[in-house]
Amino acid sequence: MPKWKNVFVTGGAGYIGSHCIVELLEAGYDVIAVDNFANSVNDNGEAISLKKVEQITGKPVAFYQCDLLDKPKLEEVFSKHEIDCVIHFAAIKAVGESMQFPFMYYKNNLIGTINLLEVMQAHGCQQLVFSSSCTVYGNPEHLPITETHPTGNITNVYGRTKFFIEEMLKDVSAADKSWNIISLRYFNPVGAHPSGDIGEDPTKPFTNLMPYIAQVAIGNKPYLTIFGGDYETTDGTGIRDYIHVMDLASGHVAALKALQNEHLRLKVYNLGTGEGCSVLQLIKKFEEVTKTKVPYKIEDRRIGDIVSMYANANLAKEELGWQAKCTVEEMCKDFWRWKIKNPNGYKTDAVKQVANGTTHTSTSVTQNGVHK
């Protein structure tokens, strides 16, 4: 059994949060999760994704509908449980949307995090794994990107919120040595749980690339929009480091164990594969794996996007004992299994089946064509 028992997960009903909770439960932790359903599917206050997690693992998840901007509610949840560590996923995270609605991003991501940190401190819980992003590096000065790469020269509002939170964590941990924090800068999560029972089901018209590819492949959308076909890359499309969501999930468990074993104050790790993959390469691999066709149109570059980025994740391997294992092919296979099994996403009829203990889930859709 793990030394710590109760892990509090913010944004637990979301894509990465729900997959991470599977790994936490299977590693022997108990999970208390909150979500405000800003980018996850809500059925009368119930998190459908977490009902599926309970079916996958055979273990319960304590869940509360709670917005981090609602500090009294957050206090209430903390008062009900003895929390050992927090994993903080909750954030709105679409680059394009952040450029259009900066106030919404700063309020939700920054104030929500401040409330969380204050409540944690008040309850004597100062162990935190923070979900950061490779966007803090801005337009990279060198590739692959190491953790020592400069941060702050960021091209979009979403990335700036992650950068500002990281800077805040530096100040908090410097002011009070009780804090023990790992910030995980992840690259581009894709894929789904191998069961096909949980996956990415975006609720907004701003989404990551693979759900959109799958929507086109399954026939729900006529074509994929690629933003920018004239970048200085091998095929003109942007290059990213795609990482399987289950590899990402295992990275959080590795970070949790590191915090248990040593008082680190504040450490930062990249989570990525170290391999760059262009948008067109990902489309071709998806077509090859799924035996489908994904028509696409190339449009102008999008404000806030960058050309190319991929990780050097050696530090996580050396210090956390973690490395990505899944191939791009496996990412495509697992996401397609989720999509075929659940073509309409986490919908209401699926919830009824979950309640009855039968198997069925989903993925839903959006419009937009490219990644973080």
C-alpha cells in the first residue's frame, strides 16, 4: 500500500484527470475528485467518465461538483476528507479560445489555483503535483526542449496562465519550505484507455487534434481543418510531441511517489516521448491504423500556434524512473477503439447504461483542427 492514502484530484472528470485516476486507484490510492464540468460531461452533477473509471477499476471514486472559484465549497470538501496530496488538473486549456477570451482564462486558471493553494495550506496539505504545459517554453530556442529551456516568452494566453502559476509556485515554495511540489510540463496528450471505455470527449468548439481526426474518420465531419501548411517543417505542418494519455497518467503516479520519498520543495519535469510528429504524419498513421480516410483542408496559421516542439524527457527517466512507452500507432489504435465503442461521447443514454451496469460510453465532437 502507498504511504499516502487520499489523493485529491481537481479536474478529475476531464480527459487527463479521469485516466490518471485509473492509474491512482490501481496503484492503491483512494481518490477524492472535483470538477466544474467546464470541459467534461455532466449528468445531473454526476461525472460519467468517473462512473466508467469505477467500472474499469472496481474501486470507488468520491466525487463532488465543485468550481475552484467557489472557495467555500472547496473548503467544505477538504473538511470532509484527510487529504495527503493534490493533483491539480483543473484548467481551461484551448489555445485558440484563450486568445479570444483572456479574462475567462486568467480568472479560471489563476484565481482557481490561488483558492486551491490557500485551502490546501489551511488544511495542512502542502504536497502538490501541478499539471503544467510545454506551452510555457513559448517558441523554442532549441530542440529537443529540456527543463532548463527559458520560459515566459509565450505565444498565447493559455500558456501564460500556466507560466504565471509556475512562477507563483516558485514564490510560494520559497516563502514556505513546507511546500513540496512537482510541476509536470506535458506535451500533447492523445489516445485513450485500452478498454475503450474512457477517452477524450471535448465539450467545446475548441479541441485537440485527434478527436477531430476521429470525427472525420467516422463520418461525423466532412474534413479536418489544418491551421498552417507553410511552416518550415518536412511537410509544412506543425510538429508536436504526442504522448499517450496512459503514459501521462503513469507520470503523475511517478511524481506522487517522488514527493512521498523526498521533500523536493519544487521540481519541474517534462513528460513527452522525445519524438516529433507532424500533423500530416499523424493523419497518415491514423488512416493506416484505422483503415479510414481523413480528408483535410489547409487554412491560414492560427494566432498563438508555433512551428515545432518536442521534449527531452531524460530528467523524468533519471529522477522519477518514468518514460513514455506507447507508440503513435498505439495512440491511434486506442483512441479509435474508444471512438468506435462510443461514437456519440458521454451522452445521457450512456449514463443510464452506466447506472444499470451495462457497458457503453462515448466520444463527442467539436470543430477546429489543431493541437496545443
